[in-house]
Amino acid sequence: MIYHLTEPERWARSLAEGVHTGSSRDLELEDEGFIHCSTAEQWPVVRGLFYADVEPLLLLHIDESRVGCEVVYEQLGDAPAAFPHLYGPLPLSAVVEAELLPPFEPGV
């Protein structure tokens, strides 16, 4: 399982379009070249660094075996582990859950 953070408005647009192409906050797949994802250990850190001020926020649970495009684990800077990136659009069928996250609490 891999994970992707997105705003509810962006996810609603994806549901209407039939595919998700949001890469990260305010960036699309066509802008970035891939969709940023995280492992279970990484997404809370990503949330704190890049989405702490975003509420509401969704965590998409993605079944990597259903993605249908290349998933590449890539090292970013001095991060302790490589991050999964989707090199193509995310099919809605690969998202097994869209979890509404509780408000962010620093240090939790």
C-alpha cells in the first residue's frame, strides 16, 4: 500500500474526471512529471512539512498492484528512504480508501 495526500476539492474533480492527476499541492502530473506518493511511515512527515495548514485533507490509500503505470521509488535529498512516484495518472480503481484526516497536531 502506498499513500497520497490531496485536498477534497481536488479529489472531487478527479472523481468527476474518472482519473486522478494531482501530483502534490497545487501541482499536476503534467507539471511535475509524476504523482508524489509516500509509504505508511513517510506520509505523516510529508503532511507536517507540506500540508500542516491544509484542512480538510484526504489520505488516499492506493493498492500499488492496481496502479497500471510505473511506480518508481526515488531518493529525494537526504530523506531516510526513497519515495514512491507514479509515472502516469492514478486510476480511481487503485484507490481503496479516501480517508478524511483529523486536524493536524504538531508533534503527534
